[in-house]
Amino acid sequence: MNRLTLSIITSLFCVTSFMNCAQSNSHSRHPVTSIETQPNKKRFKLGEEVQLNMQTKLKEGVLEKVDIIIDGRLVQTSKNLTNTYIYKTTNFGVGKHIVKVSVLKSDGVSGDNYEEILVTSDTKPIKYSYQIVAEFPHNITHFTQGLEFKNNILYEGTGQEGNSSIYQLDIKSNKVLKEYKLESQYFGEGITIINNKIYELTYKNKIGFVYDLNSFKLLNTWNYKSNEGWGLTNDGHSLIMSDGTENIYFINPDTYMQVKKIQVCNDHNIVPNINELEYIKGEIWANIWQTDTIIIIDPESGKVKGEINLSGLSGTIIKSKGEPIDVLNGIAWNPVTDKIYVTGKLWPKIFEIKLIKNSN
């Protein structure tokens, strides 16, 4: 290689390096936004106002706009670097809410920042204990996932792969009047009855089944977005579904589209592990998984209105073969008699109970 060739290559390398450096230096930086809440806390009671103070830092470029988005909904747009927004918690309800500030510059470069705020219920739940009114036999092999009355007849959905079924039962004798057994790959979960159809969830298959109430014939299947299916009930219009979180979903029983979602929250925090559900006189009753508690939920707001302490109920049970029982799970309200029944997974008894309001 002669000196002329080397000189040309060196010159081209310098020019290329200069262009790359120039291009690198011209890359626009993302704007940085800080979010501050006033009062300076992350948990608020429903009804409180929250002042959100946003400050956006630009080291270069021109600001195009600042969007404030709460739970995916645009609530304010501005072109100022500093914004103040009054967050009215009553407008968004109880539960966790995500505040997103999205900043866009005129060159198209944007930056996002997030803050999570928890809004707790402004209502203190009424505390209840219970009285056992009557006891009925229950099959000790039934891993109860759903329990519901229709036309004075009891229906039950059970779980576990290879042992999942739906049953029509005579509550007094525990005699099986009708049964449909699921295929072994499915773990049955909550059931409910609406429009002369039985709807059933599965645990992790993300698939639901629809049966004819009278014949138990499988009519249809449907899919849901939740990773897991847990409890199921209805209000006469919508399917009401839990998935083991604090969320409860309302689903159109014809289109299977989600109508709305609520978050369950008491006066201290969200309430996760929502399991088996029952709709009773305009309220949602829910088992809390792995506890002896049933909560009463306002279906409009998600606020916990009541807490039923059923501790000691399982202690009244002695299984004939000495096998352990599993958790409390199963709530059924008979609208014909206005009586409430509870049971658990692998329990030998179903209990009719009466609520007793605590004095304090």
C-alpha cells in the first residue's frame, strides 16, 4: 500500500468518524418527568383530593405537549413544563390507580413516567359472626368450587384434574340427581346459572363451558382474558367472575365480552384472593381463599360492606375416615327459602347459617 492510498483511507476514516460522531451527538434525549403527590403519601381514602405536581426537565429540544393519563384515560393535556392536577378520588373509585405522565417533544422524542396511588374505602365493614341453623351431608370427595340454588335445587361444581364435575343434588340426602364429568385435562372452578344455562370456569385453561340446565348437555365454550378462573355468579344480567386477585369482572353471558371491572377494597387495603362468589340481594358475597372469612361487596364500587368470621366452623367437622379437610369454599343462597348455606372443599357437611351482627 503506497502513501497516497493510505492517506485517502485515513481521510475517509476521519470523515466517516466525524459524521458518526455528529449523528451521535444529534440524537435527541428523552425528557425526564417527576411526579409528586400532595399530601405526600401513596394511600388515600375515597373522597380525599390528591394534588399531583409534575415537573418536566428538558436538556434540549422544544416541548410539544404533556399528557396526564390515569388508568389509561386522558385527563389533561398541556404545553407547560410544570403542571398541577387535582385528582378527585371519587371519580376513579377504590383500588390501585396508575398515573402516567407522557411528555412529547417537537422532534417526536417522548418520555413516560408512572406513579401508583391506592384509594381505600371510606366505609368500615360491618362485622358478623354466625349461628349454625342446620347441617346436611356433603360428599367428602367433592373439591367444591361452586355452589348455587336454582328452583329450590342445589347445583355444585367441583375441581381437580380427573375429578371435576357439575352436579344436581338433593341437599337433604346428598343424592346425585344429575352429573356431567369434565375431561381429565380440565380443573373445574366456579359455576353459575342464568337464562336456563349453567356457566362454568376452569382453573388455568382460560376456557369456560356452557351447559343446558335441564339436560346438562354441553352447548358452548368461551374464553376469558384472566390467567385463571376462580369464582362465578351472576346478577341476572351479567356473569360475575373472580380470578384470585382483587379484581371482579362483569361479563356479558351472550357475547362473553367484559362489561366492567371493579377492585375489591376495604378501609385499609385491596382484598386479594377473591374466590367463590354468590350474588345475594344486590350484594356479592365472596370467600377469601385460605381464610375463614366471607366478605360482602358492593357490586357498584367494590367497597367491602361486611365481613363474616366463620372461624370454628371447620372445627365442628370430623371426617369418618380421618382425612384432612381443605379450605372453606362454597356459598349458596336459596331465594325460594331465603336461606344461606356454606361448605368447603372435601367437607362432609353443608351448613345452613344465620348471620349475627357484632355489637362493636
